[in-house]
Amino acid sequence: MELFQYKPLDLTEKSFRLLMLHPGSAGEIACDIFEASLDSDGIIPYEALSYAWGSIDLSATISANGKTLRVTNNLFTALNYLRDDSIGRVMWIDAVCIDQANIAERGHQVGQMAGIYRGAEQVIIWLGPSTFETKLLMGHLKELQRAFVRQKRHDDDLEWAKQKWSTIRQGSKRDQAVLADLQRDALISLLSQPWFTRIWILQEVSNARVASVQCGTRSVQAHMLNIASKLVGVTPEAGCQAVLDLFPTSSTQRSPRVDVLPTLLQKFRKSKASDPRDLVYALLPIASDVIKSGPSVVITPDYFKTEKQLVQELKEYLFLDQQYGDHIQEHTMILFLEALPKETGGILRTFLVDGLLEPVRMLLDRGQRFTVDGRLVDDICIKMGGRSAELLSNLLELDHQNLRFNAQGAETALGVCDLVTAKRLLKLHGSDFQVNRKFVQTLFGQRDDRIGIARLFIEWKGQSMEVTQDGFVALLSGRRSASVTELFLEHQTQIYTITDDALVSAIHYRASPKTYHPRKIFDWILKIARAHVDHIELELDALLRLLRYHDTERMALLLGSHFKKFRILAVGEAIERVVWFSDLTSDPDLSEIRKKIEDMKNTLRINRRRKSEPSMIRVVRIETESSHGSCDIKTIDWIDWDSKIIPAFVRAMDDGWTGGKPVKRAAFRRFSRYARALPILL
């Protein structure tokens, strides 16, 4: 039989070809191919086929206009299932309706493909012959689909669908666990079909008014697969789910175009195409920015262009003719698309570091999403120097939905921007902030000019502000006024601990030979501790450090407000006379407390009369319980002792829990002589 020859199309018009698939159940597949026009008002209703080409070998034949037309095996199988026993079907099938050998025609038809699929009465998605499992699943989905129609339910009514699905399954005579496995395996099989990896399916589906999925002889509306994934517990991989989301539903009729070309290129860069140039051409009709630009867009389907030329055009379009895209060296489409996500982010960063906001705005307008992180803000500050605050202000003025600061980026920007920019930053991104160590250090650093911004932040966050323990320590350590620190703590309800490390840090960051002495620094910290006594506790190590610098009066007040129990135990060698202890509590019976303190002192006096050597005391153990209920226990070697601590410690306890009556100087001097032998209390 003579081979079929295509008649040239008028490429100046919106002409295309359709085929009439003749009815039949066996024997040769026959069709008639004829020309039509998208501009014609009286165009005959037709269906469009969406399928995976598979092997491009033309190993099968059909009859077209009485002549032989070679087709792929996949298409031959699909036509066998699609032809009706008694009625012909008018269809558009790309492999048959386009002269694939005519390069000019291919480019012309690719440019019209969106309109062809949009004009079809229905797009049929062919997923191949059925298996026992897929036939079972498709049958149940068909039943569910009919129930949606009968009860006029919306496609997004998932709770109703789950109830109905359960009813359908219970109607089966099969074991429910076995049935669930069969349905799950069937859906996994369907979603694993090569069709889901084809690049062309994106515009085929997104332009469909109605789409159905056919597997063997059974078909359902395409969006039922999306519902099925939620009913049988299958989570499609990201690329497959992106395709499922494009399926039109009865409520939307047609999938909305929401993505721009850069996003589509990145999202579907792993799709398959027999010609690498189709990875771009297939996306042009569904890219919202290309559609909006219309004829002015630089990229059009043209198979006379080489792959390298197309990559260069993409660079010019994606990066606004700027030279920044030239450093992407990949010239093959697949390698270029693989590099695109990382390189796009890098080029946007370069625009920002160089202070070029106009191309940034244009890319954002096209739909390119970008996140400003802390490292980028640092790079801007290094490159722009004194102009960095101005640049960040102008960047925030863009107020673009596709631009956001992550928590780290917002924190870093807050540390360098002015008050006006800080207000805008808080308005847009303030919900991301948590007052932790890094936030405090970023906001204040070593600078004293951030107080206004700190007050602004506190006012903006109010009671929703969360200060962490390490943030509290950082507030004590840095250079900021007590009033600002108290504002940060005003609405906090958790318990914070003043640690010895915090005191050491405070000395390190604040102490100056000319302006600060540790005692002044600790006075400031104690002021905060007393102001927030219900929410601040003292670590024992911190208390002992404070005792080095403060007098009895201050420490007695501190002990009385922050601790309710002390137990001191000193143990020497196995000789009873050098073993002593004292329990000191905030018990209201002050006479009992006085007695215990005197017992402790008398024990030391007795040891002295017996000429006990201080070296016989080996270990000191201190147990404390704070007013918040937390306990601390210290066991200390006696060797490294600071002679100032124990006298001050005992005096402070004496004053704090015995009504403030002083110890006689002579008695205290006698006690101190023995106390000097005790170890440093760590």
C-alpha cells in the first residue's frame, strides 16, 4: 500500500489537522486525516489525545486516507482501545496530525498547541492497558465519581469522599486489608506511568476544559486520581503531584495559569522530551509571564534554532539581558536547567550586593521567588558599607509578595538598619523574631545606638515577645541600659537564671578601667534581679561571685529574696570534733536560726581551743534551695580558698535571716580566722 503523504498547511493561518478514527473492534485501524482551522466558528467538535510516545521507532502501521501511515507501538495500542465499535471519533493526535518531518510546520503547530487543547471537547489521558489491580481501582473510582454527580458534591469535599469510599469498599466481597493493598498498588502503578514524566503533558492538561484518564477500557475524570491519592494513602512524588494539581475539576473547568517561565523551568526540569528544546517550547504557552508579554517575548518555538542558541536566548530572557547570566557555562538544555535553580539565586544575590534593585524588581514581577538570609545582608554590608542601610530600606520598599526575609536575614537587617527601615521590617517580617542570644548580639553588637530600635521592637511585639534563657544572659552581658533589659523582661513569665558565666561575660563586655568596676556592673544586675524577683533565680556560683564585691547589707537582701534554705556541711578526718554543719532556712522562727548560726560559730571556737589544725577540714558541701524551688548542691575541695567569701557568706546569712542584727566584731574576727581555711565555694 502506498505511504501516506501530508499536504502542506497554510502556516500564515491557524490551520491544523484532525483525524476521524473509524469504528471497529478488530482488524486494521483506519482513519481519515483532514485540515481544520482554529479561527473557524463552525469547527467540528473533537477530542485531543495525551499519551507517552515511548520508543520513537515507527514499528506499527495504520491506514490514513486509504494509505499506509507508520506510527509508534504505543500509539497503535492506544488507538486499538480508543476506537468505538460503532461510532467514529474525531481526534487530534500530535504524532499523526503534525508532519513531524516538516521542521517549519512543527514550530507552527507547537505555537498553536495550547489553542488546540483548549478547543478540544475533552482531553483523553492514555495510561496504557489495564491490569487486574488497575481495573479494580478504576471501577471503584468510577462509582465514586457517579456518587459525586448524583449528590452534587464539590470535588474538594474530601470528608464526604472518605465516607463514600469506605462504603464502596465495604460493598466488596474481598478482605478489606487485601482490597486496600490492591487499590494502593494500582494507584502506585498508574502514577508511575511514563506519561507523568513527559514535558508536553503540562500544556496538554493545563489547557484542557475537561480531562479524563483512560486505562484499558475504563476511564474516569482526571481529577479523581488526585482524590484517590488521599483515599488510599499514597503520597505522589513532587513532580507527579505538580501534574495532578494541574488537572481541571468540575468546579474549575480549566487549570489556572499561575506559574511563570522561570518557576516552570525549575519545577519541571526533570521531565522527559525526545527533543531537549521541547523542555522550553512545551512550557511557553502555559507560562503566565510569556502569555502576558505576548508577541514581545523573545523566545518562540523554532526548530531551526540550535540547542545552544536557545540556551542563550533563555539566559537573555531570564536575566534581563544582564551580563550576569554569562557565567552559567552550560550550553546543553539539560545541564542548563539542572544548574538554573542554584544559579538564579546566585544571580539575584549578585544583583542585590551590587545595589541593582531594578532587575530584582523585574524578576520578582515575573514570579521569581527569593529569600533574603543573614549571609546576604552581611555581604551587602561588606560591599556597600555606609550605603547598606539605604539599600535595605529601598529593598523593603519594594514590598513584593515574592520577596521575603527569613528569620536570620530579618535579624541581621535589624542590626544595621535605621529606625524607619526597622518599622517596615517589623511590619513585614517581625513575626519571625525570637529574643535569643544571636538576636541580642545581632541587634546590639558593641553599639549603643540601637536602643531606639530595641524599644520599637519591644513595643511592637508586646506580650507576644519570647525571651529565651540564652537571650536573657546575652541581655545581661551586652552594653545596654537596665531599663531596656527590664522592658524585654516585662511581659515574661518563665524563670530565668543568673549564671556565673553571665557575670563573667558582663565583666568582659562592660568593664573598662576608666568607667566600670565589677561592683558597679553587679549593682546593675542585682537591680534587675530584685525588680524581677518572681522570675529570676541566682545560680550558687553566681551568688558566690557576687559575694566577692558586695557588702553584707546588699547580700542579705539578695539572700532573703532569692533563697529559702542553706545547708552547710564541713567534714574533716574521721575525728568527730572537726565535723560540723549548719542548716539555715527562711523559717519564720528567727530564734532557731540564730541558734544554728551560733552553734556553727561555737563549733569553730571549740576547734580552736583544742588547737585543731585547719588542714583537718577536707571537704565543704553546700546545699541550697531557691525561692522558686530549684536546688543546688556543691561539694568542694578545701585547697583553693578565697578568704573573703566565707565570712561574707555567713554574715549575709546572719543578717538575712536573723533580723539583720550584727555579729560582734570580736566574735566575727574569731570566726573569720577559721573560715579562711575553708575552700572556695564553686
